[in-house]
Amino acid sequence: MDAYRDQYAKLFNNGDHVTLLAISVDPVNALASWAKDRKYPFRFLSDPGGAVGKQYGVFDPEYQMNNRTVYVIAPGGKITYAAEFQEVDPQAYVALGGAIDRKIGDTSSSHKP
């Protein structure tokens, strides 16, 4: 998550036309404390039973946690990019950044007269 924080301005367009949500099975109090301590500029959502992870097919019942998967979801709710994210792989950031840029471009162009 530190990589997301450290690249937030560039990778996530500093939150302009992009909403980053981190969903974890961890309790809300633990997530809130961790987010505050690490100064994350995005929101964490608590999914203690893994319901969201199960709906998206990323919940691992053996470990009772969600796999680290990244989705880019268009304003209409359509998933336009999905990948099990490899934080140490620089290509993962290139691919994610490209997917976000394409959606920002789609969003920006839809607001032009």
C-alpha cells in the first residue's frame, strides 16, 4: 500500500476523476489506525466476512483474506481492467497507469461540449 501512497499523485491522478478504495477483511478500527499512521491519501473499506472479495472472485478461503487484485471500474460500473497486482513489478504500474489514463481520457472527453 505504501507504493500506492507514494505514487498516488502520478498514478491515480491525485484523485482527480479517480477514486482509489482499498478493501480488506481487516477490522475497521485496525484499518483506520493503519491508514492514519501511514498517511494514506485514499480510503480503506472493511469487508470482515469477505463478501466483496467473494463477489469479485478474489477471496481465498484457506487464508480468509482477499488476494491483492486491482480493478479499474468505469463510471457506469463496468470493469475495464483487472489484474492480480504484483507490487514489485514495474510493468504492473505501467499497465495500471495506462488503464487509468484511458478511463480518465474517456471521462474527460465525455465532459467536453
